Amino acid sequence: MEQRMVKNWVENKNYCEETVKKNPKLIMTKKNKGGFDGNYLTWTLVYKWMAKTYDFVFEVNEIKTTNDGANGYVKATLVVNEEDKQYKQTLALTLDTYIRNDGTFYQETPEQLQMRVFVKLVANMTGFGFHLWEKK
């Protein structure tokens, strides 16, 4: 089992590129994903990749919702154990409202936000966050 977290910029960029070559569906390109056109990490494949690559625990610490969905958030922690080291990061994100192609609005659910928090934590801790949107 391959195990390593962010070491340095050059080594990590190579690691990210190699990982995407081996798992090309980790990064998908999609138009109008929450108003964002471009690349994003797919949470189901990222979860499967993390499960076979790292010893980790993802824990949702807090979920706040309101009746109208405004100002809701999810706070979660990702802990990755690697040999004799432990990497831990906590992140909170707010619920977003997206505009669909037809001009209607779509409110993100707390469950969807949990997936987004997980992917952002993985992106931060593994280095995909550094290299995913990097200009060529």
C-alpha cells in the first residue's frame, strides 16, 4: 500500500500527476458545476482511492441547518495515519446555492456538503488542491 502525504512542491506535483494517470476519473471536467466551469475531484472515486491508499478517519463534527437553508454549514475533520505520523485537518464550509443552466436555483443539502468537505480536505492534505487548478 502506497502511503505518503504532502512532502514538497515538486515531489507532490509529480505524485499528483502520477496518481491522476493511474486513476484518471479522480479529476473530472464539468460545465456549470455550481457556477464553476472546469476541473473538480469526484468524491466517490476520491473516497475509494483514499480507502485503498491511506489509513484515515473522516468525522463530521457539526452540522447546522436552518429552515431556509441560509447560513447552514458542515464542519468535519480528516485524520490520516501514516507510519508513525498523524496528519489532521478540520474544515467548515457553508451550504451553497447554485444556479442551474435553466436559471432556477438549487440549494445544496447537508449530505452533499459533507461530500464536498471531504474532497476539499483530501485536496488540501494530499496536494491535489495545489495542482488541480494550476495553470500549465
